[in-house]
Amino acid sequence: MALDALFRPFEFKSLKLPNRVAMAPMTRSFSPGGVATDEVAAYYRRRAENQVGLIITEGTGVARPASLNDPDIPRFHGEQELAAWKKVVDEVHAAGGLIAPQLWHVGSAKGKAVLGKVDSPSGLSKAGGEPFAEPMSDEDVADTIAAFASAAANAKTLGFDAIELHGAHGYLIDQFFWDGTNVRGDHLGGPTIAERSRFAAEILKAVRAAVGPDYPVIIRLSQWKQQDYAVKNAETPQALEAWLQPLADAGADIFHCSQRRFWEPEFEGSDLNFAGWAKKLTGAPTITVGSVGLSGEFIAAFGGEGSQPAALDGLLARLERDEFDLVGVGRALLQDPEWVVKVREGRTGELKSFERSALGVLY
């Protein structure tokens, strides 16, 4: 009976999902020159054919010169690039699926290449580091906000069912949240998380204006950064509310709350995880994510450690209590497009382990 919680329909604004499973965004780097290929479209279609409720794409770069740090990550601007995404949307919809692009700017995060002038709040890539780029000017900030809004408008025009902003994991929006990388002295900086949230709020306001009131806008957030797994933007529930409520007020509909391990409590004295606290404090729907369905967490897995299929009992109990609304599944779905069907049909013996080699293939 607990499994039924995962397969309840979910509705919010224009989003009508058949179940509570969301494919988490995972960078794949299979789009040469930033253009998604037919193989990428088929990769997403296979998940739609196998009952994933909402597909959230890999991160896609907005129209800023250095929004990406890898030339094989897809862009979300330009005639050829958007035409390729239109094919992805059409393939997913033809298979009965729903899909949202994740709109991304890596900021000062290091990668395979520097593809243009680096945007960052203060020219820092990590706390305590030395500045290696100029802080964003007022013009840079305005152009970046406009780039996110334009990408959101294009997503709606192409037929995507929602959009997600990448505000997590130490990338640009999160670099503004983090006091270790945002040491600005203007209105986009400050000692409190509420002050450092203004950049994200301005993006959300512009996105909301671009897509209208009924189009679902998701924002992915995390406490941890790729630069520091232990750091937190909000150390207390009060600080978390000061961080999230302005984002909800600015236009965020759904909070996608990234943890390395979804079962870990966010604060002492409560079993609620990050997504549970976000829903409790704002009332907004939330997505939980972090090692769902696998024994090992993903940072170790990307370092070469294998992960075995894991029971969903704890997750389902939390979902049944409505601690959160949707469940983001990453590596389990990257490895196996049939994961949802197998779980629904009780075919647990057929669930696959995750190996690092899966990152080199579009299953």
C-alpha cells in the first residue's frame, strides 16, 4: 500500500503528473557544440515511455558567454539549439511524457573550458580563495537576469511543461546565496541570506513576467556546494525561511531540494529533511532528491564507487505523510530507463546497480 503514495497523481497549476517521480537533472555532455542530438531526444523519450512523471533535463546554458564550462553541454539559446530542444519536447510528448528544461549558469565553477567572460558575484570560485575574475557589473547582472527570462519564455514557446532554475551546488545563483563567494557591498550582497537572495529573486520575477502566472516555475536549491559539502546557507529553520520565502514571493512555485542523502534530517530536533522543512515553512510543493533507490551517494559514485539498489520503504513513508510532494530520481534512472515501471510492478530483482561507466552512455 505504501507504494501507492509514489503513484498518486500530482497537479499544480498547469502541471498534471500521473505519479510523483521526477527525473532529476544530470549533466551528460552528449551535445557537441551545445546542440542536443537525436540520441539525446531518444534518451529522454525512453524515460517518458517508461512512466517517469516529470522529466527535468540536464542543465542547459542561458545566453551568457560563460554560462557553461563544457562545450558538449547543451545550450538553450540560438536557432539551431532551440530547434534541437523542440525535437526533444516533441519526442517526449509523443510518448505521453512531461518535460521541463533546467536553465543553468555555472558562474565561476571550474570545468573543462572557459567559454567566455566569467560571471560571478565577487570573482571567487570558493570560500577563502583568491579572486580570479572581476565581479559582475550592474550591466552583467541585468543581462544575466534577462538571459534567464528569455530562456524561460523560449521554453514555454517550445512547449515545455514547466521550467527549472538551477540555484544549487555552488553554481552562479548559489554563488550569490553563499557568503563564501558573495562578498559584494551592493544591494546583491550582505551579511544575511535574505540579502544575498535578491539576485535569485530578481531572476524569478523576470521569469514570472516572461511566462505568466500559470506556468510552473521550479527552483533547485541545495545547502551543500561542490566546493564544500558541509557548508550551509541556512543553519536554522528561521534562516531557511528567510532564504526561501522571498523566492516564493518572487515567483518560485516548487522547491527542488537537493541533498546528498535524502534521509538525513536538515536540523537537529526534527526528522524532516530539506524538502520537508521547505514545504513546512513556505507551504509550497517540494521535490526531495539525493541517493533515491541506491545504496551509495552520488559524489562517491562519480568517484568510481558502485551503488546497489536500495529499498524505498523510508522514502515511501515520508511521501505518504506528505512531507514532500515529488521524488527526484537521478542515477537509478540514468542507468535504467525502466526503473519506474519495474518499481511499480514489483520487479525489484531486475533493478540495476549503478556503475560509473553509465556516465559514458546514453541508455
